[in-house]
Amino acid sequence: MELHEYTQYDAVGLAGLVARGEVTAAELTGAAQAAMAAVNPQINAVVESWPAEDTPVPGSTPLAGVPFLIKDLAVSMRGKRVELGSRLAAGNVAREDSFLMRRFRRAGLVTLGRTATPEFAYSTTTEPVLYGATRNPWDLTRTPGGSSGGSAAAVAAGITPLAHATDAAGSIRVPAASTGLFGLKPTRGRVSLGPDADEVFNGLAVHGGLSRTVRDSAALLDLIQGPESGDPYFAERPHRPYSEEITKDPGRLRVGLVTTPWSGRAVEPAVHEATLAAARLLESLGHEVDVTLLHLGVSWEEFVLANARLWSANLVRWIDGFAGAFGRPVDESTVEPEMLASYRWGLEVSGAQFVDALDVRNRVARSIGAHFGSRDLLLTPTLPEVPVPLSTYGRGAEGADGLGWLEHLFHRSPFTAAFNVAGTPAMSVPLGVDPATGMPIGVQFAAGYGREDVLFRLAAQVEKAAPWAERRPAVWAGAARSA
């Protein structure tokens, strides 16, 4: 299969070819490996690859036979390394498949490698010391976002049509916005984090995927959603498959427009205009849009402090665990400066402060949840700025402690984390383009707890009204010659 043929299909389309016998899963694997060889040296998205292990039955699922990549964090594939982007965890090998990995296999996905993440997913740029910076296929001098930046760059460049991602403060939506992809963060409890990561970030983190089309993300969530025995968080099962939801009219939706972040930081004019253009598009489709004030239920300072306490306490557990397992020191030789500062700050978080942070989480969840009593959706920018140049993300945070680093991270991405804390689903949709740089701009939609159905129906509608899948970045596997 030629690369220009392989890259013209999304995941559902490729699985359809396999089901009809027009190509084999092995041929798709070969095409994905050729795509990886063609573009990965430029973007550094895939940090390790391996031969296909699985031989799915053609047509057994809507994604059977599709090449796939997993993020180097929070999902374990038996016998493969999972290093969390850190020198401290280098060489760590998974003994068993995690629950999610089992579901990927049952979904018929053919996993061919793992993608880059910033160290411990503790950033919204992907520039780890362990493997080096991942580059944005739209502009190799810019960040692809993070923490799922490797997965985003791989999908955007055409290596695979779909890849695994995680999101604890925007790590699906930020790279989706940065690389022109669709990315939906599911509801808390929608996808199991077990058995080893149930309480990572205490309900803030979720599994999902990044894709070039809405239907691919819908098909993936259909195949991986649902609890496992003993999961601490639970979301009611959907009334019908999300792959059916995208065929349904969303009806007339009430949408609240928020263009100023709670932090008060400025939004770049191109991003502001792209968000207003999205609002006008919704109105042209018959939806009701009005400017609204969304209250967190706590001050921005309380919000950031609570997140810093939860994040850093989790970081301490990770770092101490790997240091003990490998007999490595916790210092500049194994841990990046921002993570080392966050680790040291986290050591001082008391049990009472941790419980207070959980109380803030619940207050935010109730405040945001109440807002969906009067509106179906919220519309915001995904990011306040276009993707920044590599090596510039940390400017202004040099020497910061753990609280200061998280303040900086949330300054870079002030719109996304609230919906992780609330546990509600949210998606980034690539509806805008910066006229000055040509970089994609994403807009974010958020819905009430468990209402991915509403998001998928709207996403399919706007994808049809303002399609984006044919946009191509500068680095695109489909433009490369097949071997």
C-alpha cells in the first residue's frame, strides 16, 4: 500500500478496507512503519517501535487491523518499556497489560510503538531530556503541545490515523489544538485507569485518543469505555454507541461563550477571533450562543494551589517508587529541574492539605456542574496562544518551586484544567487557523458530566459544516515516497 493511499483514510476507513479484504492488516502495518520511517526523524514523535504482535480478525470491530500507538505513560503493554519520559524510569518494562491495553487488543488495534511525553506528563509541551523535543509537523520550530505531544505529532503527520492519549489538565486537548486534530477528554470514570493508575492525579486524569476525524474518536471510545471491577470512579454507560451519536442531529443547543480565562491572562487576537468565528458558526447552525460567566466555586489562587498539592503529592509517589525500584538517586542526574522542584515541594504537602485539595476539587465540580443546568455546552478557546517556539515554554518560570511551576503551566493553558477537576467531558475542535503563521487553532467545547453524546453530535455537525481533515501540515507522510 502506497503512503499516499494509506494516509488518505482515517482509522474507520482503513478498518473497512481490511474488513472487505481489499488490504490486510499486515499491509497496513507495513504502511504505518514506512510512514514512521519517513517522517519520525523530523518530528521525534515515536520513541520506540516494534513489530506487530496482534492479528485481529478482519471486520471483528470498527477498528480491527488499524495501526496504533500508545503514549509512554499510564498504559502498560506486557514486555514493553514504559518510562514516563524520565531518565529515572529508563528501562522500566511492564510485566502485564493494563486494563486499557487489553481493551486496545480486543478493539483489534495493532500497536506498533510508544509516543513521547514530557517527564511524568507534567507539562503542556513535549520536550523531555530523555528523548529530546518532539516537533510540530506544521512548523518544526514549534511545540506540538503536551503532554500527549508525541501522539499528536504522529497522527498529525500521518504515521497512524489514531493514537492513545491521556489528559489531567488538557493533555489531549492542548496537543489537538496545537496540531490541528480532534481530541476529546472523556468524563471521569469513563475509561478504566486500572489496575496500577486508578488514583493518578485523584480523578483528574483520563484516557482517550487523538484523531483526524470525529468518527475515529467515537469508535475508539465505544471500544474502550466502561468500568473494570474495583474502579474508584464510575460514569453511567451511554444510552447508545457514540458511533451512532455522530449520525444524529444535535438539536438546538444552548451554548455559553467564555473568552477570558479565570487567571485573567490575555488571549491572542487570532485565537479570540477564531473562538468568535466558532460561535458564529454555531449560530448559523441554529444554536443559541450567549456570553456567560463561568464560576469555579473557588478563587483562581485556591484552584492552582489545590492542583499543585494533588499533582506534586502524586509526583512524589512516582519518583520515590522508581528511585527505589532501580536504586537511582533523586537529583539532577535523573530528574529534570522543574520536576525536582515539584518533588521537593510535594514532600512538604501534609495529609490535611491533600484532603483540603480534594475538597476544592469537589467544590469546583459542583460549581461547574450546576452551570450545565442552564446550558448544554460551554465554548472557550482551547489555548490562549498559538503553539510557542521550542525551548521557550519555561521562560518566566526559571527557578520556580512546585507551586510556581504549576502556576506557569496553568498560565500556558488556563482554559482546560477546570474540566479535569470537574470531571466533565470536553473536546478541542480544529476550527481555526492563525493567518500570520498558518498554525492551527482549536476551540474547546465542554458538556455536563457523562454527556459525551452531546459533544459528539455537535462535533460531527461542525466537522461537516467546516471540514478540516484535508488540511495538511508541512511534514506529512502522504507526501513521502514509499520504500
